[in-house]
Amino acid sequence: MTDFSTDQAAGRRYTVNLSILFTELPLLERPAAAAAAGFTAAELWWPWIDAPEPPSAERDALKGAFEDAGVRLTGLNFYAGRLPGPDRGALSLPGEESERFRANIAAAADFAGSLGCGALNALYGNRVDGTDPAEQDAIALTNLQLAARAADRIGAVLLIEALNRAESPRYPLASAPAAIEVVDRVNAETGLGNARFLMDLYHLAMNGEDLPTVIDRYTPRTGHVQIADNPGRGAPGTGSLPLADLLRRLDKAGYGGWIGLEYKPGDGPSAAAFDWLPPADRAAR
Ligand SMILES: O=C(O)C(=O)CO
């Protein structure tokens, strides 16, 4: 088992993605389960995949579940359509989906802000047959500016993520440079400077990118990192990625943000998917 122990993890802050881990539990029970596993921080995809503006009672219940568990919400995806499912975002889709994304902007920012969440992830959306990519990109730029302003309102960064081609073949941001280009375009349009790259090492590895080069080149414009091993998108140590070395490289590159654990728990319960990380290193300092 690769050594992720304290001398290497000192100062690192881990956050558990409760949309891919602990999903065997009802949503409202997941923050407490993460706390029971030793974590003090968690992140989420948009939890209400059919509702860009969920009932306030549901939002209040989820907020209470985080607060009661003593778990910080560190990252939240905007409404992204059916995810888990075939969709990979709504902000670049014409018509109703773009309107649903716009309706979600305030709801997501308000919910995130109510929990002190500092990062909002705006998945770009899949290409749509019969729609000009340039039209989708124009819709995306307008919506990303609105999202960046909402993120700024709560003191958060806006994240732009590259996904892997194999599992998201219609998603246009399939490389670090492609995501960085959008980050730069949004920052140029808004002047806010709060758009950042979401460096998901699993997706980038699946695309065959040279991860040390990505880390060395893009850490300064990175607002969040997510990890899973490859192949398999499982816990560190279940694949062949040198994740301990890559995290050390991120340390040396000056990355001090959250490290999102966005991986599949495997055959066992999610609570058993953290043996690679000493319990003493799970709580954010
Ligand atoms: O769909 C995925 O794989 C994601 O990482 C969503 O944030």
C-alpha cells in the first residue's frame, strides 16, 4: 500500500464526495457517515437532479445534516441535468436546460453560501446533435459569467472541470488546456478572476495527459483537485496511478486547496474505502 502518511499528508485537506461515496445511504445520512469515517469536510454534485430550485424544506434538511454532523461543505456542483446519468451539465445547452441552469444559479449559490462553501463547479454540458458548437459555447460563456458573479457574491470560486472522453464522449472539455481556455475566457469577460481549473487527476489520466506536467503547468490556476485511481475510478491503491507522488508534487507546486475524494467505493461499504489514508490525516486541520 502506498504511503500517504502524515509526513506526506501534513497540511493536506481531504473532502469526501458524497455523490459517489456513501451513496448506499440516504443523502441526509451521508454527512454523519463521513464524520464517522473521520472526515470533517465533504463535497456534492447537485443533489436534486430533477430540481434546479428544490423545496426549501429539502435544502434546510440537507443543511441541517451537514451542521449536525459537524461537516463542512467545501464544494457543490451547479445543476447539471441527469448526473449520475447521461448528462454532464446544462449551462451550454440551448432552450430549457439553459433556463434551468440559470434558475439554479441563485439556489446553488445561496445553499452553498449558507454553509460557507467556497467552490461551485459548473459542468460545461454535452454537445447536442444539430446544434452549432459555437452557439453552445456562446450560451456557455453567458451562463458562466452569471455563475461567476454568483460565486463571487458568496466569496467562492467557479470551477471548470475537464472530464474523460471514454465516459463522457460528448463533453467538449476533455483536456486540461480546454478547461483552462474556458477559465481564462470567463475571467477575461468578468474581470473577477474567480474562475479556476478543477484538476481531476482521474479524468486527466484517462485522457492520457501527463499528470506531472499538468500539475507543474496549471496548479497556479487550479481551484480544486479531485482524485481517484486509474483504471477503475476506485480508491487510491486500487489502480496504477502514483497518487502519493502526485499529491507530493501538488504540495511542492504550492497547491493548498481541498483534495476531493471522488472515487467508487468498490464492493465493500464506503466506510471501508479509506484504508489508504491514516485516520489521523482525514480530519481537515
Ligand atoms: O461526472 C463526473 O465524473 C464528475 O466528476 C462530475 O463532477
